[in-house]
Amino acid sequence: KWSTDELTGAFTESKVTKVTVGEYHNHFIINGCTRVTHEHPLLAKRDGVWSWIKAYKIEVGDRLQTNETEDLIVESVEYVNDTIGTVSLDVENVDNYYVEMNNTYILAHNAFGK
């Protein structure tokens, strides 16, 4: 499990090498707008430490890494027992990418087992 108390990475451009479309039987809604499946890791800061936290473990008060200078504070997490369409991206080399959350972008990971 990876974690750190400081982020020192840099932005890089990577190519999407594979797109898989599907569906899942339930999901979570974070801050009333971003829908993610339970296993999807987001870069979050909890108790002063950054780590990849799966969506079902995200808690109110966690801070999500954004593409801006400010972290995004998690204000709500809602479980939804309903089918959702999914898009899985395989991004070359890094398997990290930003997803939109209300005109802000949060860092997600898509390495499933890598």
C-alpha cells in the first residue's frame, strides 16, 4: 500500500491505450456529483497522509487531490443501489488520470491488480 505525507509529483501527458464500457450494479456519489464504483481508488488525504483509498472507504472530511492548488474536501458520500454505466480507461505508464467533479478534477487510479 502506497502512502505519503507530501506530494511531489509532476503532471505528465499519457495516452489512453484502452477504453472498456460496461455497467455495475451499485455505486457511490461523492459531493453530490461524481459517481464512482466501490473499488475505484482516489488519491485522498486522511489524518495528514495521502494514499489511494477505494471509493467505498472515502469518508466525509477526507481531502481529494485536485489539479488545482487546493484540495477538495469531501462533504458527502452517498451509496446508491442502482445500476450505473461505467467506462474503464487504461492509461499508458502511469494509470492515473483526473476525472471531473463539478468543474474541478480529482486524481483517480485505474491499475486494477497492477
